[in-house]
Amino acid sequence: MTVPHPESVGEPGIAVRTPARRRSAWHGQAPVVAVVALGGGIGGTARYAAALLWPARPGGFPWTTFWVNVVGCAVIGVFMVVITDVWPAHRLVRPFFGTGVLGGFTTFSTYAVDIQKLVGAGHPRTALAYLAATLLAALAAVRLAATAARRVLVRRRR
């Protein structure tokens, strides 16, 4: 008995993906992957440079990572308003700048490692303050920046 390949079986009128279509789908996504990688390299390099310029003292509040995340979230808020409400951006702008640059610039991993280091060094209160402050400040930053950007756009349209 011959069993058909699962992708060759389908309901009438429903497109079925074949290996050739999968390859073409990858080719369509390759530019997206490339711009995310490029943007991530740029954003990660900027974050690393900030950490070199303003290193955290051992056991102290990690101000550089805190401000990188807050500023990055504020920029994300403005960027999303601009590309959704104002500027019909090219399909690669959002993955490059939003996911790549800003995703590489803001950092959850460094935030988590900073908390772990603070707890390990005997500073649990600082770690808890950092954990809560970063979360609240980042969420507030994205919300306030998006709201401010929308207000500016409404005033400009009048």
C-alpha cells in the first residue's frame, strides 16, 4: 500500500505547500532575516558601547542597562506610531529597525543576568528594585512615548 506524502493530500480548493513552494517562501523571508540580523548587530553594538562607556559598579544599580531598556522602549513606542499611523514604510523597515536595531539595543538577557549577579553578590533588595523599576519604567516609556507621538501627529494635522 502506498501512502501519499502528507503535503500532497488536501481538500479541493485549498492550496497545498510543496517543497518547491517552501523554498520560494524561504527566499521571500531571507531579506527579512538578513535585515533583522544586520539591525540586531547594530543595536547590540550600541548597547555594548553604552555598557563600556558607563559600566555598572559591582553590587550597584545597573543604571546603564536600565536606561538602555527605557530609552529603547520609548523609541519603540514612537516608531510604532510613525510606521502605523504616518508613514507606510517598506516591508523591511519594521524588521530592520523595530526587531533588529531596537531588539538588539534593548536587552532582557542582560537585565536577567544583572538581577542574578545582584542576588549572588548579596544585594537582593537592589535586585528586586531593579527588576520592578525596569519593568514599570519600560512599560511606562513605551506608553508615554506612543501617546506623545500621537498627540504631536494630531496637532500637526490640524
